[in-house]
Amino acid sequence: MGFRNIWKKEMRSLAPLYGVYCALVLLLHLILLYKKVYLDTEIMMVGALFLPFLFVSAMAIGTGYYQLHTEWRTNSIYLLLSLPIRGWKVLTAKILAVYALLLISSLWIAVSFGLILLRASWQEVRVSEAMPPLFPSLFNLALNTFWMYSLATLFLLMLVQFTFLCGQLTAKFKWIVMIGAGFGALWLVLRISPLLSNLLLWMPELAYGGVDVEVIYLHPGPFVVLLLISVGLLALNGYIFEKEVEV
């Protein structure tokens, strides 16, 4: 029950921010539709998809820091620490709230793009002889790109939590400790990931692309390692939050 209540609290507090963002995305797509005749296809795709997805992931990562910062600033951290809930569950509830809003916002970006911009060009797409054979390949690209994007965002969320919690371990020079912990952890991950990935060479490769699109075969080892590191960071963050942090 406590886990669910924390998740609901985080959803309620963050939903207005993401709601405003979704409204801004809708406005952006309407502006791009109005300026469609003056813009190249590449600029349209960057403005309509790449930048909104990039910004919402940055917003999610920033939210991961803001969640913990708010608990300390409002002294509600005492209530969290007094609950009969393990530290990793508290942090997981916060991350799941951010992740749920990230997925909802991503879906909104895709739906808004489809209904406003793609629909306006649907006649051109439908009569094009080259597009129908490309649909499976484009779906493969979109799906694989999205789960990689989601995994990278998840890892950075964990890293931001770790960075903030390390800063709370000291009474002075918190920002120096936070910066050192963040860059140190990132350096360590970059160093050990290739070594651990080599242990997973037996895994089948992932086909990124398809018919009439250049196929890139990706080794899944680095992604599996990143997922395992993220789980390890969650456990470490939970331990620091529950046992070591002084408030």
C-alpha cells in the first residue's frame, strides 16, 4: 500500500508539468503544420520528433533529481524514512512515476505527430510506390530506437538519484561530491561495460533495420550490461537512502 501511495503522490505532483509539456508539443506540431510548405522534410522530422523526444527525456532525468531535492527541501524525507518500506522500493516508486509519465508523453508525441503532420501528408505517402515496402523496416527502426532510448533514460535516472544521494552523505561540499560521484560512476560504467559485454558474445545479434534499409546488426551485450548496472544502481541507491543518508 505504501509503495502505491508514493507512486500516486509522485504522479499527482508531476502530472501538471508533463501536461503542460504535451500541450506545448501539440502547439509545436500545429506551427510546423502551418509552416510545412516552407520547411524541408529533415527539418520537419527533427522539429516534430527528435527534439520533443530529446527534451522529454532530459525533463525526466531532471525530474529524478527534483523528486529527491523536494523531499529534503520540504522535510518530507523524515516521513519517507519512517515508513515501513525498503529504501529501494521508495526510489522505485519515484522512478516508475517518472517513467510512466515519460511513456505517456512519448505516446502523445507520436499520436500528435501522426494526427497532425503525418495525416496532412498521408495522401503523398499512400500514393508513393516506395513507402509501403519500407513500413516493416521503419517499424523495426522505431521500435528498437525507442527501447534503446528508454533504457538510456532509465540508466541516467538511476545515475541522477545516485549522484544526489552521494551529495547527502556529506555536510559540506555537497556539489563537489555530487559532481565527482556522477562523473566517477559514469567513467566506471564506460570502463567495465566493454569487459562485461564480452562475456555475452554468445547472445544472438539484433537486426536494426530491414528491407530496403541498411541493416545494422547490434550486439545486445552492452544493453544487457546497462540494464544490470541500472538494477545494481537501484539497489545501491536504496541502501544509501535507507542506511547511510543523514537528514
